[in-house]
Amino acid sequence: MITRQRLAAGVCALLAALAAGLALPAGAAADDTGDRPDPKVELVLDVSGSMRTRDIDGGTRMAAAKQAFDEVLDATPQEVQLGIRTLGANYRGNDRRTGCKDTAQLYPVGPLDRTGAKTAVATLAPTGWTPIGPALMKAATDLQGGGGTRRIVLISDGEDTCQPLDPCEVAREIAAKGIGLTIDTLGLVPDARTRDQLSCIADATGGTYTSVRHKEELTDRVGQLVHRAADPVVTPVATQGAAECTGAPALKSGLYTDREEFGQQRWYRVDVPPGKELRTSVSVAADRAVNPAYGVLLRAVTLHGREIVRGEAEGNGRTDVVSTGLRYPKPAADDDNAPAETVCLQVTHSFSAAAGVRTAPGLPLELTVDVVDAPSPAHDVAAFGLGRGWWLLGVLVLTGFVAGLLWGWLSRWRVAVWRTN
Amino acid sequence: MRFTHVLSTALLAVGLAAAPAAADPSPSASPSGDGGAPTQAGTSFRTATGIEPGQRATANGSTGDYLYWSFAADAGVRPTVRATVKLPATHAAQTWQVDVYDGLRRRQACQYGAQTRTADAGSASVDLACTLRTVRAWSEPWADDPLPGTYYVRLTVVGLQPSDLGQPVGAEVRVDSKDVGGAAAVDGSLAEPLVPGIAVTSRQHQEGSSESAVLSAVEPDGGWSSGWWSDRWVWTALGGALAALAGVGGYALTRGSGRPSRVPPGA
């Protein structure tokens, strides 16, 4: 679909250029992104000492990563602003405090100079510690600014060696800033602890975790993630729901995001004019370990507290999100100047944090609001009250036949009466 | 006449010359290629990849990913979602599940089909299916009946050993729509299909601005049906015609053929 739109946009651009003066400079159509902000991606590569291990298709992990980067840089879409950050690349010593600050930007986030980036990658040699947490924090800073999608791709072969700063908490804090940043993680021949940590980081931001044992897997996956960043996505607007309907933010049609803590409720308000229909859906994402049973409840309530309609969903087991929605058509009023009705939306969820999991910040919540024309209501079960089927035909034929007979007899009787008189 | 002919030829020539430059406005935007089935899946409702009925969409992912696709279903059809997951060579027992959500992100029940299935350790693939209820043109606001609009498919593993997390898997999804016809034609209709973000999209259309990112861009072949046509019109009209014929027949039966015998000659 997106492809089609782009192609259509390209064709329109071509036609417009032809109409404007039959002049089309070469490559003018390449820039069809318009005013859409460029997506930003930062590749964060672990260059710690363990990357020297030779266990990926006979080569070192570092060699596999370098080859993957080379191929990905070649295939990176033009509009993607790509940066590279390393962790553990420079400090060789044993001082933990210095080692845990060792993260550097190898290539700044910006329009990609493929040769420059490749040269920079080629110089890397496996060296030091694995400060994942600090590197993620810095990477989030690197990606600041602009309104496009942001993605961090973290490639590591070991768990963070810089406790107590838990990289998983860092990831959750980054996500809580509400800047739409996704962290995808790749583990190179990971052990159980690395896997748990990397998948926790990915879950915290709605990203994905992949375990890599072969070179092509690494190349394919990193390429896939970079391309994914280039796909246009609607960025939600951050809002903050209130604890009760009075003072709740008034929302218009659009996509919103918020955070809701465990046991909290969030209220929003939407104006629904007569003859319009309110459609809203809410999804609450589980960005950390939660207990198996959960649910979400969305209620539309009048200002006086009467419930109009509700949407509810429950679930059990592994999930990324639990969602529900509702519709509220408001009948058209006879009076053209009838005021819009303010509908309060209440969102509650019944997630509970698993043992030992921090509850702050709250779970990410996504809210879509659409106010469209109201539907034409049904006056009958069937369309226009029309009939269908052999029973209908049978009844109609029988009725017609009986009516014909009666009419015939009646007219015969009338003729006979007329004659006798 | 001659002038327009020359002009159109010139336009065509320029267009052909310019075509290579404009043919692919963003070379990297579509890993799937034009017209082909999608080879990627989204990872959330917002990023779901649109697929068309009958298309065989594929995606590579990792065990533990949540893969999202979206498709459009119009009134009077009954969609069936089929998914096949190719599993890695070695793995423990895994439970996979396909869920279908409507345009309001409400989970839709499956009438039949193996929505959840456990793959034994080491098995090569697992097949899932889900047949939705028939999509109707209208329902009460308090019901969650399927309505015309966008539908989301979510494919994921719901039960797995931690050691299997992140292993490469291949997924294949296909949506088939069976036309149920007039039997499902109900009265009433929605003003707009249940497409998320449609209020924003239609406003942008009116204002003429072109935003490339939309929440959902899937649409059925030939657009959304207006909802007034169904074969109930044919049945009802046919019934009326047959009733008229039967009426004529019944009338004729009471008249007999020719003049009545009791009528005296010359009357």
C-alpha cells in the first residue's frame, strides 16, 4: 500500500513537472519524501574483548559484524540518517569506572557517506568492557531532534559489565520519554544471561530481539531493521490523561500516547457533535515482565457519570499489548445549533507487575480517536426490509395464486348476480 | 487537431525520457517490490503491513517477535486467515497463535480453525487458521460484530522455552474472503468503514495536503461497497413477478376456457 502511494506520488510529481514546463532535471523525482522528517537510526556495536571469539562461521564475531555493517551501509535507504556508536572500543585497562564510560560515536547521525562510514568501521578492533547502559543513554541523546522515527540497533555478544546501572531500566526510561524510540537487539552467540538482558531491553521499547549464529542472519536482520526505520509511520502525540473527567485533556481525531501506572486510571474528553460518531480504541503495551492474567477497560461516560458504552478485553499468557475499542454514534439533532456532547473516556488496565519488576514509569498506552459521520441506523433486520429465499417465493406465489382465484370467483359471482337481475 | 497530436507526442516522448528517473522514486522503500506480495511484517498495530486477499505474504522474524499484518474486509464476506510458521531446525515444543483484531483493535472471535497450535520439539512447521464471523454492514454500537474496515492479524509464539527466544523463523500468511452474499445483507450502514485514522485521512484529502504516513491504507478491490445493493432485490422482485403470474393463473382457472356454457346464445 505504502509502495503504491509512493509510486502514485512519483507519477503525480512527474506529471506536475511535465505540466510546469516540460523540464525535468535528472533525479528530481528521487526526493518524494516531501516534508516528512527523515528517520534516524543508530547502530550500537559492542567492541568488547569477547568479540574476538571465533565462533561465527569460522570467523571472529567482530569480522562478522564488520561484514554485516559493510553490506547494510551499501543498502541503506537514501532518506535514512544513520549513525554508528561503539561501546568498549577504546579503553584497554582494567579500571572498571573508566571502562564503563567507554562509549564513543564512531560516525555521527546524519546523511550517510558510505565510504566514510565503512572506513570508520574497518578501524575497529575488539578491546574493552561492555557498558550497554551508558551507550544506550548516549545513543538516545544522539538521536534527539527531528520528528521522524528513531531506532537503535544494539549488537552485543555479552551482558552488561557495568552494574548496578541496569540497561533494561535505561531502555525503559528512554521509552518513557515518549519520543517514539525503538531499540532492537541482536545477540551474537548469546548465553542465557545475555539473551535475557537483550530481550528485556527490546521488550521495554517495543523492539525485537534476535539471536545470531551465522553471518547472513546478522546481515539480513540488521538490513531489515534499517529498512523498517525508513517505512513511514504515524507518530503519536504525547498527552497526559487526568485522574478524573474534570480537567481531562480534550482530544480531537488523531493518535495519542500516554503512560498509565499499575492501578491508575486515565481520563480524556472528546467532543461529539450531533450526527457524528465517536470511534476510539486503546491499547496498553506490556513493556516489562507482567503476570499472566491481564485486561483493559475503556468506558465512554457522560459528564454526569452515566456509562454510555464500554469496550473490554482480557487476556492470558505472553503478549505485547492488550487492546479494545468502542463506537458511540450520537443521533442527529433537529436543531442545527445543538451543542456537541462532551464524552469522557476512562481507561483502566489490570496488568500486574511480576515479582521484582519496577512499576514506574507506567505502561505505554496508545489511544486512537476518530470522530466521523454517524451511521444510518437499521430499521429492519434485513437490508431495506427486503426478503430472500425459496420460502419467500413460495409464500408470494401462493398468495398471488389464492388472490387470483378469489378475484376470479368474485367476478364470476358478480356476473351471475348481474345476469339474474 | 494537428497541434494537439504533436503536443501529445511530444509529451509522450518527454515522459518516456524522464521515466527511468521517476520510475522508482525511492529505490529502497519497498523491499517487497511493486505488485508482489509483501515480504515484511509490521511489529505493532501502527506498523502493520497491508496485504490483499489471496496474497501470500511472507516475513522473516525471530521467535518471540509479534508480527502484524492488516487487510480490508467489506460487508458480506467471511475472511479466513491462514498462517504457516517455518521453525528452526532444532527447538523445544512451542505454542503459536494467530489473533485477529478489527479496526477498533477489538479482538475478533474465530468461528473455527486452529487458532493456537503447539509444535512438537523439532517439527519443521506449524499451521494456524482462523475463520471470522461474517462481516456485516451495520451492528449495534454495543456489539462487537465484525464491521467493514481494517482487520489486523497478529502472529506470535505464546508459549516457548527461553532458550528458543530470538531464533530465526519464517512466517507465511494468507487471507481468503468468501462471499456470503445477500444472506448477510443487513439494514443500516456505517458512514465510513471502520478504518483507524480515517477522520484524519479524509480531512487531509479535503485540505489537499499529502501526508505519506497513515494508520491504515488497505482498501478492498474496487473500493468500499456503498451497501445498498444485495441480491435481496432480485429475490424480492422475482417473488413479486411470480406472485403476479400465479395470480393471473389462479384467475384464469376460475374462468375456464371460452364462453360460459350457461350463457344463452345471443346474449
